[in-house]
Amino acid sequence: MTPVVVLVGPPGSGKSTVGRLVADKRGLAFRDTDSDIEVAAGKTVSDIFIEDGEERFRELEAEAVRNALAQHDGVLALGGGAVINADVREQLHGHRVVFLDVGLAAASERVGFAQSRPLLVINPRAELKRLMNERRPHYESVATATVDTDERSAEDVTAEVLTLIEEGA
């Protein structure tokens, strides 16, 4: 069993929105590893960061990715930072991985800097820019295809992802 497609990208790239749309259009299940982590831990991602720390969150995240890759045959969205873990990058090898790329302006607008994003609480725009720059090489290294989401509707991005799936990219 393997996901039809794995979506990666920074916060605000549209992983959850596009993932749900792709799943709906293909009649597949959608799964988000951040949701899996919250269920397993019995608390929100923000609470895990605050109470247990980022290191513990990343351990839970790597386990959630491993489980989802082995058990899920639909559309899978990974948390924005999952790719910083070398083990996660290795696990993604051989899977169809689409990097949903987004610029800082669009990501900032979409994220809205809600408190549900614990790494973006202090100086959110600067922190988002730093995270995006730091993670970009990892997104690119695991991606079998890249889709630019800037100034595009979720439906348009979904159509491109569906085309990539059909073409086997």
C-alpha cells in the first residue's frame, strides 16, 4: 500500500486544501500527518510544541509519516517541516511527491499567522521567510514534481496535481 500522491510544502502552500480536493475528485481518502500527530498525542500541534518541545514533535512527526506511508493509499499531506528530518526524506524516496511551491507574499496572506502555527508566533513574516528558505532544498530534493501555487486558485492547482498523477509524474 502506498499513497497515490504525497504533498509537501511550506505553511500556506495549500497542502490540506488541495489534498482534500484531489482526494475528492479521485474518490480517495485524504490524510494529514499533523492530524495524525494530534490524535496520537491527544493534544494540538501547538500544545505539543509548548509542552513537549519541537524535538518531541519531530519524533512524533517522523513516526506519523512512516505509518502513513505504509498504511495509506490515498492523498497524503505532510506538515511543512517534516522534510527537515533526513529519515523522513529517505522514507519519501520512491513515492510520488509533489512540492506545492508558494512565495512569501502568498504564504503570508494564506497563513494569516494564526497561533496554530507555533513556529510563526514571534515575528511571523521573518520567521516564515527563514523557514521557507531553509526548507526549500529539502522540498526540492524529495519532489518528483513541483507546482507553483502563487496567484492560483485551489481548483487550478488541484487540476495540475491531478494531471501529474495521471501522467505518472
